[in-house]
Amino acid sequence: MSILSLVATLIMLIVAGAYVTEVTEAASVRARAQTAADSAALAAAAEAAPYGDSSPYSAALRFARLNDGELTDCICHPGALAVQVEVTVGGVTASARAVIDPTRFMPAAPGDLDPRLQAAVDELLAAGGGRIWLGSGYRTPERQVELWEDALARYGDPELADDWVARPGTSMHERGLAVDLGGDAEHAWNLVHELGLPLVRPMSWEPWHFELTPSMGGMNR
Ligand SMILES: [Zn+2]
């Protein structure tokens, strides 16, 4: 059983290929099974995480196969904070567990949300049964600058950075008019309809980002 953090595992996956060739045959099969399980767990965790595509099972399946393994078990629910997989390679079964730390994806920012947005989000979280949480709400202008500069450093191009983080001064978060929810974004969206909450998801590529409907003061851009 491996307990993995996303960051540590990414580094481990890169070195695993070189390691496997140097061990004996029996140990090699075990190592390959563990590598396959680790990578499947990591891939599933990335998909289950708030910014993932919410298809952790198919990600685990794909990465198990890429490592010549068969996925024999996957406890991997969209929006869950941990995934656990079992992968079999050459008759040897290995399991791995990857744990997601949501604060690494979305820094929580205390502050003042628009009271109408706050009320709608409170109702949504209460109905979410622990499957949805507030990742990021109000942001100070300073925080928005930090986030954008992080994105610029990561993507190396202002236009790419703009795709992921609004330019300082233009974010609805800075005005207390947007929240990023963690967890199961599709479940949240279904609840918005069920409860008739005045929320929209204006950007299809950011399914976790919710704003008030335009009639309530959202920009719906
Ligand atoms: Zn957002």
C-alpha cells in the first residue's frame, strides 16, 4: 500500500521507469504492479480533484493499462478527497491510495462575499452533504495579483495565464461576486436547479466557478 501525495507521486512516476530495469525478475513484477497502481491512483485523484474532469475511474483504467496492468478495483468517486485502486500486473496485485489536499488546488480566502451570493452558497453547501465545499470566495486585489503571477510563472505566457486566472482588477472574486467550489461540481450544479438558487456557471471551462445570475448582479461573462 502506498500513501501518496499528488506532488510527491509526480516526481516518483518520472523516476520509476529507470528503477524497474535494475531489479530482479520477481521484484520487477512487484515493482511494475506498484508503479501501475501508483500511477492509476494518481491519475484518478487528479480527475476526482476539484479541477479534474470528474472521471476518476476511466483515468485509473487508462493509466493501469498504460503500465500493462489491469485495474481490478477502484474506489474513486468524483469530488472525493481520496482514491484507492488495485492493479494486477503479471499475476501480482498492488494497491495504492492517493490523497487530495484541496488547499493545494484552491487557496481559501476569508473575506466578504456579496450577501446574496453568501446566502445562496450557504444553502448549497448545506444541501451538499459534505460533497461540496467552498474553495475560494472573496479575494483581495493583492491575492488576485499573486494568483495571476503564479499562473504566469506556471504557463509562461500572459494569454495562457489569463485562461486560468482573471487579470488583477477584472475578477468577480475581487468584488465578492464569485465563488470557486471544491468537490463534486456536477452535484452542485444539479442542486442549484433543484433548489432554484440564483447561481450560474458562466465559464464552461471552469465548472467550479459560480456567480450570481445576471439579474442578481452577476456579470454572466
Ligand atoms: Zn473562480
